[in-house]
Amino acid sequence: MSYFQTIYAAELPHRAVVVYMYLRDRSNWEGACWPSIGTIARDLRLSRSTVQRALNDLYRAGFLEKQNRHRPNGSLTSNLFTVK
């Protein structure tokens, strides 16, 4: 069985598959990673809006969890992504 067989079998847009593979490649052994949307877009040569749509596709399909991260003063910083 291929490592990515479940993502290939899911009926997701190509953008979501590419972003999933990017996040999986950059995640630690627990599946956690925290690249910014701008970093993902730049590295994959996609627009920020395309990356955001891909992330939403992955959330809805259950391949990704997102946790907001906050600074000590309470303001929002980066997101913690956990790929499944």
C-alpha cells in the first residue's frame, strides 16, 4: 500500500493533494508543522488564495487539523497544522 494512497483515493482537487504532500513532508513524527500560508504559496508557486482553498478542502475531508497559536500578549500568531 502506498504511503499516500488514501489522499490519492480521496476525491480532492489537485491543489489539496499538493498542499497535503507539502505539509506531510515538513511535519514532525507527530504530524505537526507550522508553515505560514505565504511560505506554502511561495514554495509551491501557488497563490495564497489557492493555498487557503486547499487547506479548507483538507479540513473538510479530515486530512488536516488546525490549531491557532497565540503570542504571550494574546494576539494570534501562526497556525499549527497536524496532518493525518
